Amino acid sequence: FSNVEDIDDCHILFVSMQKSAEIKQALSNLKSKKILTVGDSNDFIQQGGIIQFFRRDNKIKIRINQDVAKESDLSISSKLLRLAEIVKL
């Protein structure tokens, strides 16, 4: 999608923007929709994303912001939560 307004029928959205201001604006516009947002930028979780991929010890790990997931009326599997680093902001 080139514009957040174009997103209508989507369950999972990978956000690949690198500029912090763009990410924050896009995620803010998506809060009212029931969409699982995933990204890999350094501050993705802090900007309001739900799942962030990051590298540690040469492995890809995940961070999850459960509060944002709940705000979006989404529940995260307990199996996925066991693998993740849970972030509270």
C-alpha cells in the first residue's frame, strides 16, 4: 500500500518505512483498525507497532507490545508470547 487510507481488508501489515515520523503517523492511523502491525525498524514498538523483528546474537528475535495489541482488539498466541520479549511502555 502506498497510503494508509488504502488499507481496508488486511489482517497483518508489515511496515517497512524507516523514518520515525512516517511510522508513527501510519501506526496512529491504523489504531482504529483490527490489523496486526509488524516491522523491523529500531523504534517500531516505541512508535506504536505490535511486533518488532530485531537481531541479537546473530539470530532474529521478536518483541511484542501487548498493550497496543489489546487496544487493537487483537490477542497474541501464548506460544508466540513465550518466544518473545514483551515490551511495556
